[in-house]
Amino acid sequence: MKILVILTLLVLDYSALDDITTGNEPDYTLEYAILALSAVIFLHWYNRVNKI
């Protein structure tokens, strides 16, 4: 299940970064929210694995 979530987040991150760098969106709020949420999830999992 974690692998599916990670792959989904990576696809969403790639899509968000593509929209931000190519300028295809008039408003980048959703793209930045996707990146921020995935960063929180990845850092949470990293901290659980490394017991920080």
C-alpha cells in the first residue's frame, strides 16, 4: 500500500512541477499545495523509518 501511495505522490509531484515550470496554469495554489503535502508525507515516513 505504501508503494502505491509513494508512486501516486511522485506522479502528482511531477505533474505539479511540470505545470509550475511550463506556466500552463493561471493559478499555482493547487500545485504548491500538492508539493507541500507530499513533502510533509515523505518527511513523516522518513522520520518514522529513521526514528528521528
